[in-house]
Amino acid sequence: MGTALDKQTSDKVSFITFIIPRFAESYKMNVRDAYLYLKKYGGLEYLMEHWWALHTDNPFWAVRDMYEICHQNGGAR
């Protein structure tokens, strides 16, 4: 018998799998490279910690916030 994800976890996974491709598209990266960039420069950690607030905003601003976090942590593109 499998265990179902609780609603909050399911919503978090849905948002993360939605926003990483938006980030990739915005900065002309493939999804894998976007994921690795976000992971390397703190954007993924920021996303995991603040997904609830980010998902209520326009995706443009969520992507921009993630970019700013990465930039502050040494990421350049």
C-alpha cells in the first residue's frame, strides 16, 4: 500500500516543477542547467524555503526573485 503525499507537499512539488522550467525559459537555459544553476547559487534552497509565498505571486516575480538570490550568491548570466 503506497502513501499519498499530503496536500501541502503535493502543492510544493507542483509549484517547483512549474517554476524551474519558467526560470529556464526566462534565462534561455535548458531545465537541467537551470536546476543546476539554482542549486549551485542558492536559488533552489530559496525556492524550497519560500515556495508558499512565491506561488501566490505572478511567476515573473518568482523567477526574478530566484535570479536575484542567485546573483547575490555569485551567479552571473
